[in-house]
Amino acid sequence: MATESELIKQAKQGDLQAFECLVLQHQRQAYSIAYRFMGNHEDASDLAQEAFVRAFQSISKFREETSFKTWIHHIVANVCRDELRRRNRHPVSSLDEPVLMEDNEVYRQTADWSMAPDRLYEQKEIQLYLHKLINSLTPEFKMVVVMRELQGFSYEEIAAIIGCSLGTVKSRLSRARQVLRDRIAADRELLLTEARLLSRKGETP
């Protein structure tokens, strides 16, 4: 069986079958990244496919100073970022849809259904709230949060994938976290204010 390096060499020579072998090795993780950004299976599938088309078109430019995996992830991230900017919106991902990971594991974002109904409802509400917060971030902030907090990439991997310095990644992540903290604090204050108003209304004869 050909090694990845051999497949890359063959793909650079125009061997579509060799490139398809590379796609099979990386398509699940590429799809998973696209799903995290786009929030639904149809967009994730379309954009992951578009990323692989772009990769094949530019495979001759690939230099093996970095891994093929990182290169593909970089293309997927850019495709998703471009699409989000084009739409100028940030859809919320479904909490009940499965996400296929690179190791064939099916990851579900749902809560533990063995929980008591009230606990289950509370956990799903928290998950939905957090997803809405993340989806409200700018594409640059959302990208680093998704990769770090949801995908588990290292700072170095994120820097390589999105094509910026390690310091930029850390700065964006720090600023994104601060934005999330500020919004959570603002939402909490709003809820407390509403609760106080409702309480006073209930005390009115």
C-alpha cells in the first residue's frame, strides 16, 4: 500500500485515484471541521467537497514542510470562513445531529438521556445557549474558538491551519473568550433585572 508521501507525489502528477485515496484518509475530519463552522450536514458536506476540489487544483503547490492533514484543514477553514463572510450570518448547529470524526467515532452533542427530565432540559438549554454565543462571534474569533475548544487543536496546529502566527492565535482566542465572558455577564444581568421586575409585579396588590 502506498504511503501518504507516495500518494501526494502521484497526485501532483495528476493521478486522480491517488488523490481520492488521500481524500478517504482525511474526509471525516475535514467534514467535522466544516460542520462545526456551518452547523448543518448539507453545508458541511458541500464545503468539505469544495475544499478537496480546491486542494486537487492546487496540489502541485503543496510543500511537505507541513503535513497534508494540516494543509487540508487550512483549506477547509478558509472555505468555511469565506462562506460565512459571504452569507454574513452564523447559523446555529443542531444539538442532536451526529458528527463523524476522523477515527470513525460518531460524536453527538446531545445530553445524557439517562438524566432526569429537568436536568436533561437544563443541560440542553445551556448547550444551545453556548452554541448561540459562539455562533455570534466574528468569523476570525469563531474559527479559533471552534478549533481550540471544540476540535481540541493545539495553538501550533491552529496557527498552521489558518496561516497566522502563534501570537495571533493566542490573542484572538483571548479576545474571543473575553467577548464571551462579557456577553454572558450582560445576559446574566438582564435575567436578574427581569426576575426583579417580575418579583415586584407579583408583589403589587
